[in-house]
Amino acid sequence: MWKGENDTITQTEAAWKPWLTGVHGKLLSRESLLTFHDQGREGNARVQKTYREIEHTFMTGCDRNVAPLLFFIPSGEVWDSGYFDKLSDSHCIMPFRFVYPAGRNPQLSPDGSTTVTDPNEVELFCWDCNNPTNSNCRLKFRRTGGEIRFDYFDGGTTRKFCSEDGITLGMMTNGDYLLADHDLPFSGPFGLTSFIIDFLLSPAELEITDEDGLRVGTFGKQILSEVPDSHPCYLFKGAYLMPVDRNYTKRIVGTGTGKYTYNSIMPDGTTLVIEDVSTQAGHQDTLMVNADASQIRFAPHAEKSFSVTFSKLVGTQMRSLALTGVGGGPATEVDITVAPDLSLFRLGNRSSVKNVEVRAFTIERTTNVPVNKKISGLNVPTNHDLVVTVPNWNTLDLNAEAIAF
């Protein structure tokens, strides 16, 4: 709660949830993401720039609009190896007082546009929401290798992290960050509604290639975005934005032992989820998806069982089919064909006999009334299609049967 408020115990979760959602949403806004990424690309040089911007504000006048907020952000490019791992140290604090070595006073430049104070050995005290009652949270600036760097102390005498940890200092004013309107990431003509969003919940990495051989994803120690208008998702490791109307081959490369979930969200309301897929270091599962997601082929590195969920927004109705107990391997790949309105879903089983459960779910946006049905214990022999039909989604008339190739 803000310092000075005395009604904390009377506040309800419902009253604060919209506020907290709005504040945290600004961290993922287009303005914040682009500002912090551009500042992070300046590396250690950004430390002195942020120092001077804050000092200049304190010397020329501070109000609720120009009050500085200081952000710890990764130093480097979003596609640098290890960039996303450094996001765990990302944090925002509020600076409130400079303390200078004896005999040193802050100075403005002759034109008043910046400061010319030597930052070496200067301390900047801050309010840190992770240590809200500690008045000793501070940065200490130092000159190392001819440039200004920082150490951060979160209240004690032991340094928590520093410039050498790959962290630099970003800055936005309170007015720009908290008071101004913000847009969704990549809003406008390059908005999220123009992209496919792919991400893994995983011990695995995504390697995506389009029909021209251009790459998106993590390849070895590099994060690539060769496809025009593709982007790695800032603040979301393992997620990528890709343009629509292309055929993609997606290789899911295991980095450890466990299970992963692959997710793809398309701008027309189509989603594809393949979950509970076992993997281990070196496994390469291959997924091919055509431009409208009507044709899908999944070829795991070895024989694996998994679940598939396919959803589509048709008019004002969200429709979803979930199949558990399916599986395949390198020579028994799974082929899926989907009708545009999800009235027909065909899954080809080349693997061993499968015992499959089919679940169907629909909800109408105008009424928010859900309907769901399931069919359990479906026996699907080798070289058979599992054909699921829903001729009427309003009543959820669900049918499923195995048909020989």
C-alpha cells in the first residue's frame, strides 16, 4: 500500500485488482517494452545517462509527472544468449536522495540541459518495494575501466548485484510510466492481431523455419528472427511472434528430461496445444503447420504419447476439441486435418493401438453459457483415422469413430 495510506485493512481484493492489473500491464506495454529494450542496448553506457537524467530532475524541479522511476534491466540485445535469464533481476525502484562525497556538489551544465557532476563514489538512495521499511537501499556509482558502473545494495552491506552481472539502469518518469496511456505490445498496423504467438512450457527450445528457410527461435546459443516482422517476445522466454500466411516447420529440441507443452495462438482465434510430451536432451520433435492450420503433421523423435487440443472462434462461438491418449513417432507421424468450422477433425494413427478420449467444449460469447461432452474408451487401431464430427455445435452433437486408411 502507498506510504501514508491508513485504510489498508478496509481495502478489498476486488477493489485493488483492476489497479494492480493496470500497473503491471504497463510493464508489458508497447511504450515500456520499446523504451527499456532501447535503453538496455546501450549497455553500461546507459548507467551514466540514467544517473544524469535523475540528477537533473532533482536539481531542476520534481513533481508527480517528472518524478523519476529507476529500472534494473538486462544489458544487451533481446536476441543475445542469456538475455532472458537476466530478466529475473528486472525490478523498479524509486530514487529519492543523492549523497555525494565530502566537498563535492552537484552541478548543471552551462546550458542547463544535463549535469556535469562526477558520479564516482556517489550514492543514490531509493525506495524498494521488496524492502519497503528499509531506508538503506541504495546504488553506489563507481568508475571502472574508464566508465561509470554501479553496485546495488538492498539494505545491507553486501552487494546484491552490479553492472558486471549484465544489468544496466533504465529510467522512465512517473508521468510516462504510470499516468500516461499505454498501448498493447506491437499495437497499430503491427499489432498482436497480426501475429501468430508460439511458446513452450518446457525443458525444450523452439526452432521455427518458414517455407523460404528463414528462421525464428533459439538455435544453439542464438535467438534469431530472420523472418520479416518476426519478434522474440520481450519478458517471455521461449515465446515468439510470427507473421501469418506462411507455412512453418517447428522443431522442438529437448534441453533436459521432462515434459513440455507447445502452444500456438493465431490471430483468427485458432489455437493449437500439444501437451504432456516427454522429452530429453537432444530429442527433436518436428511439427509442420500450414498457413491456415488446416493441415498439421507431428513427428516425435521417438514413440511418445501426448494430448492435442484444437480450438477455433467461429462467429461468436468458441469451439474446442481435446484428444488424450494419442501418439506417434519418427516413422509413425500423426497427421491432422481440420475443417474451417471445426465440424470435422481427422487424426491419422500409424502407431500402435490407442485408447482415446475425446472432449468437446463450446461457449457462446453473448450468453457465456458453456456446453461440454466427452466420449471415452475409443479404440483406434494401427493405420486408422480417428474421425470426430460435430454437425451441430449449438447442441454439441458429438460423434467419433475409427475408420481404416
